[in-house]
Amino acid sequence: MVNIIWLSMILIGVIYGLFTGNIETINNTIIDSTKVSLDLFMKIFPVVAIWMGIMEIAEESKLLQKLSNSLSPLLTKLFPEIPKGHESLSYIASNVIANMFGLGSAATPFGLKAMDSLQKLNKKKDTASRSMITFLVLNTSGVTIVPTTIISLRLMYGSLEPTKIVGACIISTICSTIGGLIVDRLLARRYKN
Amino acid sequence: MQGGIKINFISNLIIPLIVVITIFYGYRKKVEVYDSFIVGVKKSFGMIENLFPTLVAMIFAINVFTNSGILDLIFKVLSPVISVFKIPIEVLPIALIRPISSSASLAYLNNLFEKFGPDSFLGLLGSVMQGCTDTTFYVISLYFGCVGIKKIRYSLFAGLMADLIGMVASILVIKAIFAS
């Protein structure tokens, strides 16, 4: 699946670029892509490093445990396969909360940690488990309450009501999260065998 | 303006507050906070090890695809179909690119703001579309890449469906707001 998507994106891009005389751009893009990736990596890594340090303290002091306990009735319903009180639940809870407040930089390290601990529960190490996919859907549906980037962009363009979108964002996010979780449930049932 | 500044202040306050509370709470619970911090940072190297190859692979494919200019062709082909559903064509690029690249769709949102203003119907719709979804492709390759998952099963489809539902919902919500 990944192989086909990856291959076809590159093939389509190169062939289309060739036919429209865009091949120089493609050429530069290919050479440039490792540099762009490295830039992104350098952006992610320091943030992950500092949050992993903070998280370690939160873990040892059982603060994370406390946090996930407050959300656990909801989480155990969403993730029936995770044993109660497992560490991954506290990371998932922290990731969701960080996402809600638009703290993308903090959410990513929590999410990576959550994935890491979900992988420990996973029986087939190269295949995504059901809990992992549910977690991803929860993430990609964008549980954001305060979309900080957009608000500041709106402010930049002289919006009179930069925060006017917050209510609409919350409603749309709830729709996409619930809808995504339903799709996830249905597919999980179909793929069970 | 006042509201925006307030929100900025609050959002700038959240992270320092979380940091202080976590460290102080740890200290009260007799955790050796300094040593524990170091252990945590050390662990981050192991976790991030798989990340770079995944990023290179993903960005390589996405950039070749988007920079080839094929998206313009796709918009042209799709716009008659879209206009049947009474969906404003101007926001189509945001809806299509948002799952692939956050920065690219943010650039389109910039264009919308410039052309129509952030408080216009299209400006609001674009903002909500950008805000209520996430970069599905990126999230999947990032999270699965770091733990070495190769078979992603139905995750991409489920993620894209969530995006689609969010896009449709944002159109309906903004239409309702503007109608009232």
C-alpha cells in the first residue's frame, strides 16, 4: 500500500513535470528534498528532546497517570484493546490535551511516546494495530480548540474578528473526530480476520 | 485586536506553566527532577532514530508531486464537478492539499485572505477548513515511521475520511453562520 502510493506520487510528478516543461523544478526538488527533510527534522528533534525530559519527570511523579485517570472512562471505550492503567493511555491523553490547545509542538512528542508504548503491546511488529489506527484517526481529525496559527494569520491580514472561527472550528472538529472514529470502528470490524 | 492579543498571551503562558507545574510537582513528590530530565532527553535519541529516513522518503515524494504543477490540472478537472455541489471552488485547493502538506495549504489560505479578506465567507471557510483537520499523510508517516510499522492497513483511508467529514462539516457550519 505505502509502496504503491509512494511510487505513484513520484512517477506522476516526474512524468507530468516532463510533459509540461517543468522538469527543471522537478530536478531541483529531488536534490533539495533531503535538505528540506533535514530542516524539518532539526525542527522536530529539539522539541522532542526537551519534552521527553519534562515527560520523564511527569511520569516518575505519576502526574501523567493522574491525567489519564481523569480521561480513562472515555479512553477505555475508544481503546478496548489497551489493558487498564497501561502507560500508553496516559500518553494518548496528554497528546489529545496538547492538541486541543493547539500546542502542536508538545503534542508530537506525546504522540511519538504513545506510539512507542502501543508498539510494545502490538503482536505483529510491522503491522499497525487497531489501537494505533484509532489513535491516528484521533490525531488526524485534528482535535483543535484553539487554532493558534490561523488566528495569528487572520490577525496579520487585519481581521476584525480573528477568533470568530473558533466556534465553527470546534463544531467541525467534533464532526470530523466522531465521523472518523465511526469509520475507524466499521473498518476495524471488517479487517478483524 | 484586544481579543487576539489576549489569546496570544494565554497561549504563550500555557507551555511555561505546564513546565513549571510538572517540575515542581515532581520535586514535591521527591523525584530527582534534574536526573530524571536527563534520562528523558537521552531516551529521545532512541525514539527519533527512525524518523529521518521516513521524513526524507515522504517529503521527497510529496514535493515531487506538488511541485510538478499537477495540482492545477486536478483543480481544473474537478471544478465543474465541485460546482455542481455548490461548493465554492476557491477553497478546493485547501481541501485537497491539507492532508498532504500543511505549509502548502497555508499558502493557499494566505492567497484567499489577500484576495477576499479574512472576514469574508471564503476567508472564514478556508480558516475553518485549515483548522479542523490535520496533515494526515505527515502524521501517518511520522508516527508509524518512528516505530517501524510498514503495513498501515486501513489507517490512511480512515484518516482521509475524517478529513473529508471535517471539510464538509466546515462548509455547512460556515454557510449556517453566514445565513443567520
